[in-house]
Amino acid sequence: MSSDQLWRTLPAVTLAALLAVLGSRFDFASGIARAEIAEDRPAPLTLGIDELRAAYAGPPETWPAFVVDAGVEAVELGLVPQVEHPADNPYSEDKAELGEQLFFDPRLSRSNQMSCASCHDPDLGWADGRTVSFGTDRLELARNAPTALGSGHFDRLFWDGRADSLEDLTLKVIANADEMHGVGKQVAAKIGAIPEYRQAFIDAFEDEMAFDDNDEPVAEPVTLERIGQAVATFVRTIEPGRSRFDRFVRRAGATGDTSSFTDDELWGLHLYRTEANCMNCHHGPMMTDGQTHVTGLHLYTRRDDYDPGAFAVTGNDEDRGAYKTPHLRHIARTGPYMHHGLFESLEVAVRAYNGGNRVGRPRGKYLDDPAFPVMSPLIHELDLSEAQVQQIVSFLRTLSEPHRRVEPPDLPPGLYGRE
């Protein structure tokens, strides 16, 4: 009998025994699993559902230890903290309201047809539901649009990590010839020529403006930089935190009540944190490490479809075919998945990772190809059963936010039509 088979035949253990086995590998004060987990990883333990519920009947810092590979400094799952606004772009209600208008306004694009909401539609989970997005003149772009929900928590954005803030991302999208194709000075002049917008910029940014004796701004109030700041301020208000998972964490932590999860959802949470290795990359309250990894989904052997990912930004060989780890908040409602949108369902995505994404490993003539992307060592063949795959998917569905109708704001009139 193999060691794996032996572990799988063990009887159910008590909560005390579980914590004795796993607690020695977990620093509860920091919420970080220590590196020796990968050196001596225990095979899966068989728990009864009552014991599993007892193990999760408390705040996350009391849950059984999660499992990660050596060197991974993972952070426990939990409630999403309040978003932080940068010191050089502080929050104000006026600025957020202006940013919301600009987010939905196609006049930020050269054609006056593309807005931020074209690819980040609130009715589609702040994504667009497409395999890859459309850009200017209905050009099919190369990548899938990730959700804007929760993006204010990251300082590395885009699939290739090339933006270091939401302000930077906004300006890059406006200027991208395949996306909004806006010429900076022209976009600012177009928006600044609309009286309602001009006054809204004065109201939102008056603390940093100088005024003459007639209370008129000394310099033009509408600039491309301030457009980026206003849009970024609004996007930081698009926050998760009302999912069934959040309710589970609050209720279990406060009262010990785990009834807001079904048995399969609870098993899925436990598998996610242990056998399935999800915490290697998808950890913390936003369920991502925010880093780029080579996960084997680069399509290198299909040259017409190959996307070099972060390599195009850094030029580092280890970044060939590397893409940013997406967060998993609201994930069931923001498909299709991956940077190329080729996974149509969560089941397909979880099965691919269960198999170790074998398609992304070199074979045949590619064995000696120095440019073939090198798979991250964090990707493993997991040997989960189909039932376990479905349990993980059940848990992932608990991360969905309840649908909330977002009415697009009224936009100031004027200056529509192709330039």
C-alpha cells in the first residue's frame, strides 16, 4: 500500500489531533505558513463533516493550518480591508463622482465610442464577459478583461504587470492605440471644453489649484493627469466584501455558526487551503499574491496565439509566458478565465490546475528550446477526484457578490461625434 493510500484509509481525527498535526507548521501570530511545510508535507487527513465544521467554527486565525510550498509567504484568507487611497491622490466625494462620470464617458476615447465601462461593465461583474475584449473600431484585442472590482488593492496591474497604479493604468488604456486610442492633450482639451466638466474638475481638485482675483483657475483645471486621478478614485470605490464567504467568516468568527456553508462548500474551502495548493498563489483576503507566474497557459507551441506576458515588459527570461495572478473575488461571475479567456468555466480551470497544466510543459522538439517558458515550481499535479474538483468550485462560487444594479451617471452634454 502506498503512503498516499495509507493516509486516505485513516479514520476521522479529532479537532485536537488535527491541530496537533498541522499547528506545528503554522505561525498563528503572523498568519504565514512556514517553509518547512513543503519539505515534510503531510498527506491528506480524512475528516468527518462535524469535525470539519468544528475546525472552521472560529475566525480565520484559528482555522487549521494552510499548506503552501517552501518559500511561499502566504497570508490567511479573510475579510477585505478598507482600500487605501494614495497620499498623492486622496479621496474626496467630488473626485469620486467626477471619476464615475468619466469612467462611463466614451469621450475619453478618440472615436467617442469606447469608455472604461465598455470592458468593465457593472452588469457583467465589472468585466465584459468576452473571451478577449474589443478595442477601438471593434478590434479584437489579445487579452481577456479582468474585473475592475477590488483592483484598488493592487499596485501591479494588467496581466503583464506593466502598470504600477490605477492612475497609471487609466492613462495607459486611454493612450493605447488598440484600446481607447486617445491623444492626451486632445482628450484633456475635449473634456475641458465641456463647461460642466470644467467646473467639476475645479470642485474636485481646488485644493491643489491657484486662483486669480476673479476666482478663476490660473492654469487649465482639466489635465490628463487629473482625469487619471479621478477615474482611479472612483475605481477604488468598487469594492468586494458582501459575498457568502464574507458572511461565513463573520458568522463563524463571532458565533461559531458555520451553517452558511453547505458541506460541499466547506470541504471546498478546506481543499483550497490544503490539498489543492491554491494558497501557493491565491492567498490573503483578495486571494492573490499580486505576482506574475508561468502557469503553463502561454500557448507557446501555437505561435499565432502565444503571448509573452511579463517578458515583454521586463525582458527577463524567467518572465516568458508569465501573467499576473488574478484575484478570485466574484470569480464565478467574471468568466471566461485566464489571460486569453480560453477556459469557459470554473470547472475547466480547476481541472487544468489539477492536472498540473501539462500542456504547458515542453515536449518533443521544444525540449531544447531555450525560449520555451519555464513552468513555475508552484504548479503541481494534484490527483484530486472529480468530486473534490466540484467541491472547490462550490467554494469558489461563494465568493460571488450579490447583484446590485448600477445606474450609469448622467453625463454632461456636448462634443460627441468622431474627430
